[in-house]
Amino acid sequence: MASSGPASIIRDEKNPRGIPKALFISDVEQYLGGPDAEVEKVLNAFQDALAKYRYMDSNLNQRRRSLEDKIPDIKKTLTMVEYLRDRRDEEETKKPLRTTFELADTLYAEAELEETDTVYLWLGANVMLSYKIPTAIELLKSKLEAAQTSLTNTVEDLEFLREQLTIMEVNTARVYNWDVKRRRDRREKEQAES
């Protein structure tokens, strides 16, 4: 009889980020190990595998949303730092820059910015560091590229996971339907013998 544990459901084959590939069961009876095989353990193992895939799907969706929020912020910051660099490099601009900035959701303040070669960037976890403008631009570009790559990988993983979830749901339905048919055939056979 084939092993009914999750190891037999999940292949050793994985995607580039280590998510295991689900095995599609084409012949249920052969997979279960014969017409008298126990189905309950296999269905439980399938449900465990489905739960793991759903958990991964939930985490990756949360990560995707986080990256989709982060990327526009990085782009906006990069645009502003590049604007400050370009403005500083212009010869004729000697007046301070007047700007409005957000303090809270509905509260804004005006400020005058003097020419500077330093900017302060939020790094997260209530940490802010000062950078020279060229260094800040390099840092922001690298962070933007890393976030975009991570988003691309996350979307690929989500597509892969959806495929694995579908395979596991189909496997579960096929095993369940096979068991229903087997019971019906046995019942009909018993009635015919009586």
C-alpha cells in the first residue's frame, strides 16, 4: 500500500523559493494501494497539506500587500531626493524652497528648505539616518529594485500556490468520489447477493 502520509502527497520537486509541488493523483485506486484501502487517513493528510498551502498563501498575500504599499513610498521619496539634487545643482536657484508637508492625516505645515547636501531617510522601526544626497539616491534605488524583485517573486509564488491548492482540492475530490463509488458498488453487490 502506498504511504498515506503527507510525504507521499508532496513531491520533492520545489519552486525556486522552496515551495513544494503537489502530486496529482491520476489513478486513485493505485495511489491508495488497492480497492480495500483506507481513505480516511489519506483525506486527513490531504487536508493537512491544503492547510499548509493556504497558510503559505495567506502569508504571501500579506507580503504582496505590504510590498505594494512600500513601493510607491520608495518611488515618492526617490523622486523628492532627485528633485533636491537637481535643484541644488541649478545655478540660478538660490531662494529657499517653500513646501507643504503632512504632519497627520488632515494636518499639514509649511516649511522653507535651505540648500543642503544631506537628507534624512526613515529606515523603519522608528529609525532615521542622514545621508548625503548621492548616497541616498543609490540607497533608494537599491531598495526600490529589491522591493520590485521581491514583489515579482511573491506574485510568481502566489500563482504557483494557487496551482498547488487546485491540485490538492482536485485530489481530495477524486479520492472522496472514488470512496463514495466504492461504497455504492459494495452496497449494490451485497444487495444482489441477498
